[in-house]
Amino acid sequence: MKLRYALASAAVAALLAGPGLVPVSAETPPNMLVIANRIDDIKTFDPAESFEFAGADVSRNVYEKLVNFDPLDLDAGYQPQLAASWEISDDGKTITFTMAEGHVFSTGNPVTAKDAEFSLRRAVLLNKTPSFILTQFGFTPENVEQTIVAPDESTLVLTLDKPYAISFVLNCLTATIGGIVDMQAAMENEVDGDMGNAWLRTNTVGSGPYKVVDWKPSESVLMDLNPNYGGEAPAMERVIVQHIQESATQRLQLERGDIDVARNLSPEDVAGLEGVDGVKVVDELRGRLMYWAANQKNEMLADPKVVEALKWSTDYAGMSDSFLKGQYTVHQAFLPRTFLGALEDTPFGFDIDKAKATLAESGYPECGPIKISVRDAQERLDIGQSLQNTWGQIGCEVELIVGTGAQTLDRYRAREHDIYLGAWGPDYPDPNTNAGTFAFNPDNSDEAGATGLLAWRNAWGIPEMSEKTLAAVVENDTEARKEMYLALQAEHQQVSPFGVMFQQIEQNGMRSNVENFVAGGATTAVSYWVITK
């Protein structure tokens, strides 16, 4: 512990010692924000490819979008950003955006509709993990030149395959994949037709408040101001996000004043900060769900009675009331609370007798070996060990396969797991953001490569449920749409290979002088540019 702490402090001090900045001592400089967070899941900064939690935090502060959220008024919904306004055609299938003036990339190039055209087209053409957020509107590599068009520098026209609720479409454009990149810079760094993808994995060229100037995977991300940012200059001129795995180390650095914010504190360390001078804890309900999922390529886990038995032998309240206390609340549906149509029923409880009886009805009454793929993060390891214990009580031999965030995600996306224990957060504030991943998989083939869909990752082919999900997307009556999602979740709870367990309440420890730290609520990511000290 002491050695790890010394190394972490030294790394932060080295980053602090940039031009015109003083090394850290008892407190961080007033124009700098230093954050401890787990960032070992970052794989890329390219908005067409980025699909991880820590990467979304970076992207929100680097890339602007056509529409976006005001971090100090998230309840207001999407607002104009790079698009000043938009019009909808009479048939509801065409959206014409008029670009706002005064937005400039970190390269010094002005943002135009041509950049927006390029960015959205390349996201479809590259077909990376999050591409389904756009392709669900009928955009394909074959038609993007006709359906995503900038006829001039200030106009962008999107032509959809069918009329959708406009709020659904615009909410999707607030996702990370909606980030607009500098076309000129990306193409200057193109290699073998990748439209700059390899280069943009480690470099950023956005028009947001910050730009990434240094990234050491699983160690740190350093962001400095975008000198060409068109908005009000942020008070924090430099942001350092340091990968600190252990909660105790984050707490110690926070108490010493070496960092401004600690984002992964355990309930015990949160309680330990009570009454500490110069420190506060801010609670925020997030949209992130903690769940386990069973790969249907595993014959035993494809037996519905086996999966049901695992749901009955999960100690939801026991975990929530002990090592997750204050940070996760029991929740068993795929839509998080605050979303339209979120189902709050919790039909499963910890009942070993019922679990054993259910398993006895399956084709595997003795239960076979189960491997749980779990990220090396304390609360996930604790959950994994709880499952190992309680599932063991019904006869299952459970092994935890521990890896970094990137390693476990790679295995999950390749459909090589037995059970995946992980978290899922919404990409945009519309119920389809989770329905389209948990309850949609019209093509279950390996060749489909639908790695953005959790149902696909677990090899759960559900053509009928997929049709119900599609029907809810085009329903314009809000109350009717709400009822459709309630029914869909109730069905999903009973028949799916997903064990949704908890919704996160993020408890961020921070120095008392930190103001306006908004983690993003249930809909988006953190916004560094509004923070003051």
C-alpha cells in the first residue's frame, strides 16, 4: 500500500510540473483539477469507436456535438451546440440542421457542416462498437452519401429510413459517437483508408473546452485547454485524471490534498471521511446498472431454469446493505430509474430453497462449473465473491476470471465468457438506449458482429422481442410508449439471461472548495469545464 501510494503521488507530481505550473504539495494549484479514477478501461479516444465509461468522460470534454446537455441543468434535456437550430420535414424523415458560428477545433480550423457530415459518415463506415446508435436510423455504408449530406458549409441534412420521435433522434446525437472531429486533421493522418482512426485513438481534434495532451494507458490522462474554444474559458486550465485502483489510496490522497476528487471510494472510506476538515462527499444517482449475463453458447447457461436459479440465489439486499451500502440500490430492470417507463418491480429475492428447487427442474440439477469474468475493481470483485458464495450454496462450482477493464470487455465482445459481471450505462437519455442493447438482437450470428448489443454478446437470439423494441421506438404517444417499455421489462426480467442487480449512486469525495462537479446524472458524463475551486 505505501509503495503504491508513493508511486501514484510521484506520477501526479510529474504531470503537475508542466510549463508555468508548480509541483503538487499540500494542495493542488487553483487552476488545475486532479482526479483519482479507474481508467483502465480506456481503449480509444476516437468518438466513432469509444464505448467505455472513462473514455466517455474524456470525450464529453473534448468533442462538441450537434446537440448536447447543459451540465448545470441536465433536466432541461438536449440543447443546441454545434447546431444552432433544426427543422423537420412534413413526413418526419428529414432533419435539416443549421450550424452555429464561432466554434473552432483545437487545430484552429473552424467547425463546418462538412466536418459534421464527415464525422457521422465515418462513424457508420468504420462500423465500430457504438455504430448501432446511428445505424438504427437506416444509415448504412452504402447510403451515407445520400442520407448524411452537407450541401454547404452551414447546413447538414439527415434523411432517416422512417419517421421517429424527434427527441429520440436528437438524444442519440448526444452520445459519444455524435462527437464532431476535424475532417482535415483526421484525413491528414489517414492510414490505409481508416479515416484517421488509428491516429484518433490516441489524439484528439475536437472543438470542446479541452484537448488531450498526454495519455498513458492504465496510468493517467492529461488534458489542457483548447486555445480556440469558443465558449467561456474554464477555470480549470489543466485536468489530470490519475488511475488509482485502491479506494484507500484515493482517500489518503484526498485527505492530504494531493487530489481534488476521488471517484471510486468504498462505503467504508466514504464513512471514514465524515468529519474530516476540508473534504465533502457528494451523492448523485447515475444511470449505471450492475448486472451479470449468461452466455447462451454455454449449454447449461442456455437452460432457462438454470438462469432462474442463479437469479434466486443472488443476495441482492445482502450486498446492497453491506459492502455496497450507500452506493448501489437494488434494481432489477434494464431501464434505470428516472428514465421514461423505468420498471421498479424487484421480483427476485435471495431464496436458496427456491433456487435449489428451480435448479432441480432444469437439465443440470447438479449445476456444472461456471466461470465469472470480472474486472479488477473492488466492488465488482466483492460482488463476484458474493455470487461465488451464494451460487455455491446451490451446488455450482464458481471460478472468478479477473482482468483489467479492457481484457474483460474484449472477452465479452468476443462471446468467450460464461458469465460476465459488469456495468452498463445509457448512451443517451431515451429508453431505447438500454432496450436496444438488452432486448434487441434480430441477428444472432457470429458474423453479425453486433458488439454494441448486450443481447448479441450473450448469444441470445430474440427476434420477437426485437420487434417489440422496434415498435416502441416509433410510438409517438408518450404514455403508450411508457406502457410498452414497462411490459418489455417485465417480460425481460423473467426470460432473459441477464441478472440486473443494482443501480449506482455515485459518491464522489472531493475537497471542500470544489464546486459544480456534476458526474453526469443518469444521462451523460462528467463536465470539467464548469468546475471551479
